[in-house]
Amino acid sequence: MAQLDIRDLSGRIMAGERRALARAITLVESRRDDHRDAAAELLEALATDREALRIGLSGTPGVGKSTFIEAFGCMLTGQGKKVAVLAVDPSSARSGGSILGDKTRMEKLSRDPNAFIRPSPAQSQLGGVARRTREVIQLCEAAGHDAVLIETVGVGQSETMVAEMVDVFVLLLAPAGGDELQGVKRGIMEIADLILVNKADGDLEPAATRTCADYAGALRLLRKRAQDPPGFPKALKVSALTGAGMERAWVEMRDLATWRQERGHWQARRRTQARHWFEEEVRQGLLARLAADPDTRKLMTELGESVARGDTSVPAAAQQLLDRFSR
């Protein structure tokens, strides 16, 4: 990446230039030390009171997340809103590569001048989001987007990490898909603000109605959260194919956000999230320093071999490494 003029780049991002936004995202996602310094400087320069509604979306495989996001995004841009879509793709555990095909799957939305779609690889990051997703959200807000949609890798217990960076968390389900979530639904349902049963059209509509009723009943059994107005969390039917239920889903998201803003929950939630990501950045930085120190890497290799032979227990070996690093 050529030498950057941070002031010029920040000005063009604030003016809503898509190319400048794309370049800034590449910068914040870079792992190079000089790029990390430049990214920090850029984010400081973009400190602004612009706020978008941050919406996290997760769901089971085949539920139609990309189809829903395209239909939902097109509805919002049709209302004159600017929408950013951050789609996190799973990375291969062997090669580290990702397909990054979301722009292909959202062909109509990708051509919309009021929409910005950015796929990112999850790499080794757990939690359904990429390492720098939160910083990318801040860039999209600075660029003037009204809503930022974060599509996670796919449903699972670790998907709850996305709740640490969004204002509204939406779980997408397929009709009659209850069994798919038996192993994970408790954790993810406890953080969901809305459960949307997709594909509520044609022959699947009766099944979608039953599934929606089942989950509405299940939600009533969960412990009431202080940041929720009466009736939340709730389950609704939608159809990405026909558009049915989309407008109501948007109204519910907006009303929930407004209720939380008026009672201070929105601001408190964002402060807590900022503190969480500060601590996460410190943890990741410490791990990076451990990996960068030659003596520490050598000791880690030796201890790893000792653990593999059964000469040292895992806790004892880890404590030796940490003791050495702390000195």
C-alpha cells in the first residue's frame, strides 16, 4: 500500500467515497505493524458522532442469510437509506483461504449505489466475526451509512461474540428447523433480540407459522433482560422471496433501538462493548508478542515437546512459559 495521507483519506471517507472506504478497510485488516499504526491514526481522525444501527445476523446453514440480507438491504436503500453489509466468510483450517462469494450471492444489492458490501475472511478468529470487524463498522459509520449489517459465519455457541459489537442481534431460522439448534440454541437464543423464521411462503408457510409459535413460546421462558422493552425478544415470520414481514422486522429493530436509546441502554451497551474490545485487543497483543520473541518461541517448542512426551502436564508447561514471559 502506497504512502497514505491520513487526513486526505479520512476526509474522503467522511464524504462517502466508496473507494476510500474500501482502501481504509484493507488498511485496518492488515497485520503489518506500520499498517496497524496508520489504521490507529485513521480511526482517531475519524472519531465522530455519526452512528449507524448495527445489526448482527446469524442463522443455520441453508436458512437463506444472504438472500434475506439482499432483500432487506434493497428494502432499506429503497427508503433512501445507506446500507453497509459486512459478510464474514469461513476460512479453511488447512490453507487459510476463503471463498468470499457474498457479492456474487447479493448481485442486485451489490449494484445499488446506496449499498456497500465487504466480505472478509474469518481466518483464525472465533466467534463468527473477523478480527477487525468492529473497526470496519466504525469506518462504515464515518462514511455515513445508516445501517450496518454484519453477517456471521454461521450459527453456533461461539457466534455470541457478534453481540459484543452490534445494537440488535437477529437470529434467522428455517421452518421446522428446531432440531438443527438443539446443541446451540440456548446460548444464542439468550442474546437474540429478534428471531426471524425465513421462507414463510408457499408450501412452507404453515410450517413457518408453527415454528414461529414454538420459538415465541420458548422465548417467554427465558429470563427477562433489563435492556428489553415489553414483548422482547420476539419471533416473527419473514420471506426473503416475497418480502413479506420485512417492513415489520425493520420497524421492530428500529423501535427496539429507539427504546434503548431513550432509556440509556444503547449508550451503556456501547460503552461495555468498547471496554470488551479493549481487553480483547490487549489479549491479542500479548499473544502476538509471545509469538514474536525468539526465546519464547524456542521455549514454547521445548515445552510443547515435553507435553507431547508426557513429561510435563499442560498446566505446568503453560505456567513455565507465562512465568518466563512475565520476567
